[in-house]
Amino acid sequence: MKCKVIYFGLIAEKLAFDSEEIVIETDIFDKSNLELSFKKRHIQLTEMTFKTAVDGVLTNKIDTENQSQIKEIAILPPFAGG
Amino acid sequence: MQFYHLSQEDNFLKMLSDLELKYYSRQILLEDIGLAGQEKLKKAKVLVIGAGGLGCPVLTYLTAAGVGNIGIVDHDIIEISNLHRQTLYSFEEIGKSKAEIAKIKLEKLNPFISIEVFSIRFEIDNALKIMEKYEIIVDCSDNYETRFLVNDATVFLNKILIYGSIYKFEGQVSVFNFKNGPTYRCLFPEMPVKESLTNCSLSGVIGVLPGIIGGFQANEVVKIITEQNNILSGKLMIYNAKTNHNQFIDFKRNSAINYDLLFKLQLSTKIQHYEISKQELLEVEKIIKQEILFLDVREIGEIPIFETENLIRISLSKIELDFNKIPKNQKVIVFCQSGIRSKNAINLLKKLDNFENLINLNEGISEEFIESWKEKK
């Protein structure tokens, strides 16, 4: 099952795209550490600060039993501008 | 106007003059506000930190809504590049204090409220004093250092924090520490390092965006004061001005964060002889481990031996020779066997080169602490 990944702010800018489709089973190498998985997936993110959310809930993990149900992962950097 | 004279609202009429009732009439008509809500707004005390892109709409709407006591913190002056988004200011005011000009403009908009100005930088030494009398804090700052300080001080004083921030075409909004709800550090526990130089001045921002995000912030303030539902607590709203898409992320309070300690650690850069206990250090290390460096001032061969990353050894007897090896840009936990030599080392280092980042591990190092530290690693 494909899952949509949405990238925000500076991260989308670094990657030069703001979303992509992935297959969780094969594209996420460590389901218990999404931040690390995305840093491995995209070298531009290695030193960046961000949090991950799965289907609208902040978490760094994927529940492997229900991974085929996941529709969306959001990659959230902090913003400082005011 | 008939609705001013409803008998059940008589108590509230004493709070608001006829002119004020006329001023707020369209708002008072709303069932969710009414006279009771308007009185709550008049009594409310709200501090806005930053009178820039976000601060301008927040201040304008809070003033117009009748928030009775507003504080403005901003040390900056008005620049020409501010004017496309900071709509309280005009061309002829370039070079003048943002906070002072904002006060003048806002008092013209609503003469029935009181505005206090702090034309100073919001810093650790003045944070508590400035925030003290306010109930709700609105973070309209433009850098991570201030944002983390505002958050920690807000939680330390148990105030409600309305968060808003922007990046180019995107904005984030949330409400922190509302009825023991989550805080900024529950979302982002540590201050970013790499991205810390990014702000509107460097990355650019669409002028309308702070108006939208600031509007959301002001709306949350009014909702909280007038005790409405659906507050953005435990939710991060992310708005995209290009796509008009709103995303909501749910998050919970991280009860492991010790805010009292975090704030004391921030204060430690200003307080002489700040000390930390081993238990406190074990707790705080969970959150800011990458910022801490250990300095062992014992002589070679003393036990117990403490091995960890980010540790330097300079015995007290050699500290005058080697003090230039100690960084000044991160927290340094200084330890010895009992906490006495480390305290002396800190005093000496302050005299030698004005070190302000040193924290004494009181009661010194112990086998027990080392074991606990190893377990954590």
C-alpha cells in the first residue's frame, strides 16, 4: 500500500518537492524511528530538526500491525519567523 | 439600544461605559460573547512578545476586541523592509521604536484600554518580571532563542501561551500550557541549531501570511478569555497560503520535561554559583543532552572514574593554564568528588575569563550517579 508523505517549510525547500508516495513496508527502514528513517532516505535532512506525524498524530513510530492502513506521514520542521 | 439594558446584565453595565457599549456592540451581540464576555475581555491581561509581522495583527485585533490590559515587548525599530507586512507602521515612522509607535496607534484605535510598553529585548533576566502580571502570553517573536525562552518561562509561571510562527508561505499556530496541556517543547524538545539563522529577514515572507496567522492567534486569545470551546490546545495547525490547505497534528504533553529545572538552567548563565543535583542532571539530560559538556576538575587517578562523551578533564591545579580549552557557548557541568573544588574552579574561571556557562554538580560525582548515567546510555 502506498502512503503519502508531506514535507513542510524548510524541509520541502531542501528537498525541492513537498510530497511523495512511499511504500512503508519497503521504504521505511526503521519503523520504530521515523526521524532517522527519513534522514537516511533523504541525505539533505541529515542535520535538520523535524518531527513526524502519522495520520495527524505526532509520533516517531509506526505500528507495524496496522502499517498498511496508514494514509499520510507529515514531516514537520519548527518555524521561527514572526 | 435595547440589549444594553437587560436586567440580568446589570452587573456588567457597571464595567462598561455607554461609549464602550457602543464600541463593542457588534461583538456583544454575539451569543458566545455578550456583556459577560466583554467584561472578561476588559479585565484580561495579555502580553504580546514581538510587535512585528505577527504582533501587528495580534495587537490590532486584541485592542479592537477590548482586551483591557495589553503589554507589548519589542526592542526593535521600524525599518522600511517591515512595512509590507507590519501594518501598524508608516513610512514616516522608520527609525522609531516599534513598541512605542504601536502603543500610540492602538490607543487611537481603542482609548478604553491600557497599554504597557517594554522597549527592551526579552531576555532571561527580565522574562519573569515582564510576564508576571499577565495571564496570557502571545509569542510573536522571530527567533528560536526567544521562542524557547518564552515557552519555558510561560510554563514556569503557569501562564497560557499562544504560539504562532511563519515560514515563507506557511504558518503554524497552537495553544500551549492550556489547562495542563502540551507545550512547545512537547512538539520540539530542543532548539534547532542548523536552522536557527532562518527568519523572515533572511528567507522572505509573503506579507499577508502574518496577518492570517496573527489573526488566528488573536482569535484563540479571545476564545480563551471568553471561555469558548475548541481551543487549539494539543493541536498544531499548519496553514499553507499557497494552497489554502490547513493541516492539524495532535500531540500530547510530555510529562518527563522538568520545566522548573529547564528554566533554572537558563537562569544559570546569569546566576553566580548555580548548582544542580545529580538527580536533576539525570532528568535534564534527557532533554538537552547535546548541549551539556562535563568538566572534571579532579586530579588524575581519583575515583570513581566517570567516562562519557562530551567530557574534558582539567584538574583544579591546572585550570589557570588550560582554561582556554573550556567552551563558553554551551552549558558546562563542573564536578569533583564533593562539589567543593568544582565550586572553587567555577569562581576561579569567572575571575580568569568571565565564564557564565558553568554549573556546579553539588555533592560531587558518585558511583551511583555513574551507574544511573550508564543505564541511560
